[in-house]
Amino acid sequence: MDLLAYIPSPSSGVIYLGPVPLRGYAFCIIIGVFVAVWLGGRRWVARGGRVGTVADIAVWAVPFGLVGGRLYHVITDYELYFTDGRDWVDAFKIWQGGLGIWGAIALGALGAWIGCRRRGIPLPAYADAIAPGIAFAQAIGRWGNWFNQELYGKETTLPWALKIDGDADAGRVAGTYHPTFLYESLWCIGVALLVIWADRRFKLGHGRSFALYVASYTVGRFWIEYLRVDDAHHVLGLRLNNWTSVVVFLAAVAYLVISAKKSPGREEVVEPAAVEDGADVSAGPAPATATEASDGAPAGSGGADETGGADEAGAVAAEAEPSKKP
């Protein structure tokens, strides 16, 4: 009996949950988001943050990230949607695949920044908490490319080659190819584990865990881009994503070095303490109490309080009163 010499591709990119159809690509993205929020929440609480904060900010970050990822893909592959014979409406069909991680991270960071400002917490600390979760989410999301039979590499006869079905409309030629989706998925898992280890070993803070994730990911992405055979813009002989990987890698390394010098160590406080009755943490400090307002000093710090201040006032009054003895 011959052993299976390749990885089969799904015959359909749709998963049916009973009568409900669910695109495999969308399913992988959804699972990835849940994993990222779950792990990020655990790491945030371990750093002293409040339960639910990561999920609350994700409500801003995730939609921004999806829009950013789609925008990057559509802009860099505009010929797929805005040239003769193409339908521009397809640019909105995100379930068919096409999310650029660079745009997703950039616009997702903007959404996270908005959420962090509303909660009064520092964005770098939040980014550190969710960094490995994002890497795991990417590892899961890449399997969406497997469902869509897209973004594979050069032809190969290796035992783990990916079998692709021919499709003239999609521009696919039947054969066995490098499973670049699998390579990137495994690389992202390694990146996530590296960030978790380094964070524990070196107590990374002030955004350095996130910078390590970015730098590590771009190294693998640069290599994987060499294997891919899908159409892409080239600059000086390199694919556009190769150049993007180089620029982002250098920026991440620079941030690691500069941040370590300017803000060594890790943040001691990542989120303001809970406020009574659900008051907004960004509303400012609570009004001073009556004792704190007295003489502009808090109780017990030199102002008049109910014990020491009253005793001192009584002593002064007794000394000032004339003696009634003859």
C-alpha cells in the first residue's frame, strides 16, 4: 500500500454547522480571535489588570484590524478588483480570503489605542499582554488559506506537499506545492512560545514583548515569501511583502533597543484600581473628603482630624484662658 505522499486540500471551503453554512476561512479567523482574547486576558490579569479589560478593548481592536487587513490586501492587489474583467464588489467579500497582516496590525493598533484611552491604560502594556495571542491567532488563521486553496508555494514532491486542485477561474494549476500556510502556521506557534518564554525570563515591559513578536514574525515571513508563487508586486527583484518585512523588522529591533534604555524593567501598574459604583476611570480623581479638604491636607497628614486636631485645639485654648485662681 502506498503511503499518502501529500497533504490533501478540502474539496469545499464551506463548513456546515447543521443547516448553517460557515466559510472555513471565516471560521479560522473567528477561532483565532477567541484564542487571542482568551490568552491575552489571562496574561493581563497576571500582570495586575482587571478581568474583562482585554475583551472590552478587543471590541475596538478587532473590527479595526479586519478593516485594516482588508484595505492592505485590496490596495496592494488592486488589479484583482479594479481592472478590466474584474468586479469591484469582490473587494468587500472578505470571506473569500485576503487579509494583509501588516494592515491588520497597523489599524488594529489604532483601535486598541482608542480602547486603551477610554480605559485609562497604557497601550504598550496591553500590546505586551496580547502579543503571543496574536501569534497563535495567526497560526490558526493561516488554515483558512488551506480551505481556500490559496497562497501556496513552489511545486515540490516532498511528502508534506500540498495537493492543489486545478481551477482556471481562480488561476490554479493542479499539482503538489509547498504548503506555505503550514510553514507560517508553525512559525507563528514558535514565535508565540518564544515571546512567552522571553517575557518570563527577562520580565519584558513597555511594549517590548510585542516588539519581539513583530521582529520574530518578520524573519519567518521574509523566508516564506520566497516560496510563494501567487502574483505579487516586485520592487528591485523582491516581493513587496519582503520589503515590508525588512522595514518592520528594523523598526521593531530599534524599538527594543531604545525602549530598553529609556524604560528598563516592567510596568508596576498596568491598570487603575477599580472605582466604586462603576465610575469611569478616566474621569479623574474623586473629590476630596471633608477631612482632606481641611487646610488642603488629607486626614492624618497634618490637617485637623477628629482626634489629634481637636485635642491640640483644646490644649491651645486652655493655655490662652486666664487663670481663675486668686
